[in-house]
Amino acid sequence: MQECLNNVVKHSQAHSATVGLRWTADTLRLTISDDGRGFQTPDPTLLAAAGFGLGNIAQRARTLGGTATFDSEPGRGTRVIVEVRTARSRPSILADSQTQTFRKPSP
């Protein structure tokens, strides 16, 4: 999540970003989206080889037995979805879904 939010701040020129976390019976899903400038996503097989921060995100997800999906186009913002299967169910004190939107302060 930290790498994704760093990318929003450093590169996206976004006015807002939304972080969502959903925990189902066997999957934890993190979604980070922004309304920034977007980019042409590289071929997934080239991510790690090219040294992209996106490759680091994908590798970390794979290390946890999960996946990372990148959806972006120039002028349309970016959405990153990381899904990891979990061996235990959601603790009862946590809601099954949380979403928070952060907005850039007006000048």
C-alpha cells in the first residue's frame, strides 16, 4: 500500500485517491485508485525487468501468494488491486469492507 500511495503523491498529479480494503472469508483485497493523469501500463512480463515500482508491488503480492492488477490509461487515473488469499477468516472486530477517500487540499 505504501508504494502505491507514494506513486499517487509523486507521479499522478491526482486531486483525490481512494483506498479500499475488503476481507471476505478467504481473500483480502486492497484497492487504491486515483483521479490522476494515468499512464500506459507496461506489459506485465516487463514490470520486474524494467525496475518499475509496479514490479515491486507485483512481486510482493506474489510472495504472499496473491496477485496485483494495474488498470490505468493516460488521462483516466489509475487503479491498483492487490488480492491475497488468507488462511483465516476476518476478525469479528473488523468490518468486512472499509473505504477512505483522501483529497488534495485546495491552494
